[in-house]
Amino acid sequence: MDNFIIIGKYHFIGLHLCSALLEKGLKIKGLSYPGFSVHQLEEKEMVFGRNANFIDIDWEQRLKQIKEGETIIIFDCYTLDKLDDLITAMQEFFKGNRRKMPKKVVAICPVTMEESQNKQCVKFFSEMKIPYQFIYLPTIYGPWQPENFLFQQIFLKETTKNLLPRQNEYTKDAIFVEDAVEEIIEQIKNQQNEAILLRSAVQKHWQKCMDVLNYSIDYVEDSENYFAENNFTINVKNKNRITDNLALQKKILKCI
């Protein structure tokens, strides 16, 4: 299989993606977004341990790592507070590169991404003549979910009332992170669609998670129509019980 560079190696999806690819015996080169701090960095570094297939690279070394027509570059922008930062990061990543082009770039984005932001990214890739793929995700939950997501808030503050979803948190659907990452890898390998939306095969998955957590909020389900909802859709099977998925999220949280 192709070689991978993952930007956002310790971000929520990036961390799980690195781990899943390493489990397949693949060599991964990971780097962090410049200027972004990583929460629980020491604990996340232990996820990979001393795996010889994981190479930690500095931002300044990024262009040297690209193999013409072979490297797949993955940007984990799922938890970026401002998706405008993604556009800046992409422009910065390829700054000064006019020779070695990757096989393709994959952007992992929330389904709530604004269409104007998407168009800016597409324009950039088109001008650079770089093949690209966007994979849009609903709420993703599981171990290492960021603390500003509602499920993690509930685990951290079990007696606190009036918790609400974070800004742009998608409440129409949810997928367990290990299931989502497995499908992401499959879609990257297939290379059939430039834009893909992952949906859970479980109806009202987000609400069912809330039912398992036994937590109710005075909150109206998001009724906004997002442009990403109109893309080619892949239904992702939930391999374990929702109860077990959430139990694993809580267990990892207690260990850190």
C-alpha cells in the first residue's frame, strides 16, 4: 500500500488513524499542525509506544518526505475550531513545493463544514493540480474524544446539569471512532469518490448514545441542511453495542 503522511497525528481522528494503519504493519510519518497545542500529549505519545513503523517528523521536514505519485497526505481537520485554519495549513504545507506531488490529499472534515470553505480548498487543490478527497464525518465518539464534545463532557462532569453540544457539534448522527477509521481507510484505498459522507447504519445513533448515557438536554435537534449531506454516502456498520462503545470511552478517560 502507499505511504502516508498524517497531519494532526495527535488529533482525535489522526491518532486513531495512525494507530489503525500501524496495526496493519504500514509505515506512517506523522506531524502536528504548527502553532497548535496538543492536549494530553504525553499520554497520546504512549499510544504508539516505540513502534518502529511510526516516524515523527518536524514541519520543516515535510516536503522531503513526499514521494512523487506515491505519498497520500491526510489532514485531520475534524476537530479544528476554525476550518479556515485548514486552508492556511494546506497552503503552508505545500509552500515552496513545485516538484514533488503526492498521490493525493485527503481532508477529514466535519459534516458541518461550510461550503465556502470547501470551495476554497478545492480551488487550491485544482490550482496545484493535486488529486484530492474529502471525507465528511458526523459526531465521532470513543476513546480520546475531545473534552468539548457533549459525551465527553457528561463523563467528565457527571453531576453537572445544563450541558450542551459544542458549537457545530452534529446531533443528527454519530459513529464510533474505530468503525469510522476502518471505513476511512477503505475509502482512501478505493479512490472512487472525491467527496464522501459517512453515516451510521444505526438510525438516530447520536440520540441512542444519549439514551445510554441517561442524559437529556433542552436542545432542539439541528435542523440545518449542510452541503456535505448531499455527497455520496457510505453507511458504516456499528460493530459493537453502543453501550460497549461508550464504556470503552469512559474506561480510557479514567486511565489518563
